[in-house]
Amino acid sequence: MASLKELKNRINSVESTKKITKAMQMVAAAKLRKAQEAAEAARPYAERMAAVMANLSSAMEGPDAPRLLVGTGKDDVHLLVVATADRGLCGGFNTNIARLARERVAALVGAGKTVKILTVGKKGYEALKRLHKDKIVDTVELKDVKSIDGSTAAMIGDKIRTLFEAGEFDVCEVVSSEFVSVISQKPRAQTLIPARDAIDETVERPDLKGAIYSYEPDEESILEVLLPRYVDTVILSALLENAAGEMGAKMAAMDSATRNAGELIDKLNLEYNRSRQAKITKELIEIISGAEAV
Amino acid sequence: MADKLHFDLVSPERRVFAGEVDMVVVPGSEGDFGVLANHAPFMSTIRTGAISVHSGNDVSRTFIRGGFAEVTAAGLTILAEEAIDLADVNAEDVSKSLAEAREDLGQARDDEERHEAEARIEKFQALLSELSH
């Protein structure tokens, strides 16, 4: 059995760990509220944007349609945009996203496609570089970004559009985490380019009731303005949901770490008291038997 | 009073306005247009400028930059990259920001910084001209 001093040291160290995890949990809870508000505030824009895109894309047919909308007509090269957090200590959050990304890569490679990866967030890069380093074409780290806003999304959107215009890929998918609730985050993969497929996945085509839109200037010019913005919007909402999910996962992870530390302290205290008593009893016995011998 | 128009103004960060109004005047890229209730379906890009929201005798003006307007049977939706209530800003602050942006332009080291400063100058100039109305 460990000595009393050793036990006392263990207890102290677990206690300070508990304090740290408790503090991290509270920080995560505060940040979660902010991130959740941001994610929810961004939702109307994304929804309206998707609805408008659905309207427009049903009006656009034929070979003149922009390539961002209808794709290149091939699906040989896939770009996976893997968005994770930049920091760990949030349970299975990053691992789950990376696992889904690996599954997608395996599925696509199995189907004979070429896969390229763009990682957003340090943890995703770290998780994927071991197996798929040759496929990673670019990485974006978020650690310099104080708060995620339109400009962050535009920066990533620009990278994707530049790659697309250079003919580097045909289909783009975003792998990120869906913020279901504070305690539940689900990794998901959604199509980004061609935008038409993405819209078909998410939005129901609105019933226009035979109404004919008039456009100013015209459909093509509007789409030209709209499509890049649509890409940015999808990325922004993915990033915001990720941020909220990360905080939610971190809060849950730190909560259970705090609880585990508490349990461990209880157990150690019990052991400490038991060995202290054993020691006292032993000393008493020694004294008594010493006295009897006299 | 005739029917009310449902009007949504959303920016990527938040929903700026949602409610029933009488009329909204929008600076379309090919000219200003007013939207009343029961407008025909219509879609337009927007140039940087101010929208006027008419509700009863009140007119509130909001500066918007980048985006587009969509009119459906359900109402008018404006998706703007940026929306600033003109009642929240004063000309002095904007002039100051404009001067700062000009200074940044002078000190810009590469094209990226230059473009960024130019975009800011453009925005503040437009904002200033709307404020003087």
C-alpha cells in the first residue's frame, strides 16, 4: 500500500486537475452560449439563401448555366473540405468528423474517384495527415481567427472557387459537424458544388404556382453574384455550427472529467483514511504490547 | 390601409428586421424600385445604398451593402452582406473611418491590402452620401 504522503500528493494533484476541468467546463459553457447564438442568428440568412437558390436554379437549365451551379459534367475528382476545431479536449468531436472524412475518402477511392482534401482547423489536419497526407491540397488554421464571421468564410470560399476554376476538382463536399443539441453533435457530409445537387438535398423546390419571376438585370448576372455568396454562406454556417458543437462537446467532456476526478478523489480519500487508521491501530498495538511485556 | 407587405432583412450574422410594413424602396442595381404588398414575383441585385422602409407615417432608412432582393407571394426578402441602421451612425464617425481607410490605402503594401482599403473607402463614401440626404 502506498505511503500516506504519496496518497496525499495524489489527492492534491487530482484536486487541482478537477479545478482545471471545472474551469474549462464553465468557460466552454459561456462560449457555447455565444457560439450557439451566432449559429442561430446566421440560420435565417442561410435558409433564405437556399430558398432563393432553389428558385433560381429551377429557372436555369441548359448548357449556359454556370458551372458552379450544375458542375463540370463529370464527377471524377472530389474535393473534401474537412472542417474541425483547432483545439482538442472536446471528447470525440474532432475524432468523429475525421472518421466520417476517412470513410468518405475510402468510399470515393473505392468507387475509382480521385480525392483531394482541404482541411479547416488544425485537428482535422493532424488526424488525416497520417493516412492521407498526399491527398491534402491545402489547410486553413483557425487559431488566428478571433471570431468566425463572413470574412473567414469568404477566405475559405475563395480558395475553393480558385481550385474549382482551375479545374482541380468536379465535386465538392463539406464534412463538418451538425449542431443537433448541446449534448449531441452529428458529423455530416454535404455537397457544396455542384450547387444544384446541394440544393436538391436540402431544400424542397418551392411551388411557384405558375408565377413567373422577372429578373433584374437577368438570371445569369444574378447567379453570378449569388453563387459565390452561396458557397460562402454554406461554409459560414458549417463553421458556426462547428464552433457551437465544439463548445458543446468540450462542455460535456469537461463535465464528465470533473465528475471522474470527484469520484477518484473520494476513492483516494477513503484509501487515505483507511491506511491512516491502520497506521494508528498498528502504533497502538505496539504501545499496548510493549506495556504488557513490562 | 391596404394590405401589409411582409419584409425580411437578413445579413449573414443575424436577422436585422422582420415584420409587416407598407412599402420598401430598394436601390436595385438597375435603379431604385418600391415594393408594395402583392407585388409580382421579382428578383434583383442591389447596389450599395440605403433602403427606406415605410410603415404608416414612419420612414426608417437602413444602409445595405452587397446582396439582392427577392419578392415572392410571401413578401420581400433582402439578403444583404452588411446592414447598418442609419439612425445608429453619425457623419462624424464615418468621416473619421473614411480618413483612416484612406490612410491605410496610402500605406498598403500589397494588392490585397489595397483592395481591402479601397472597398472600405467606397463603403464609407456611400454611407456618407446616404447620411447627407
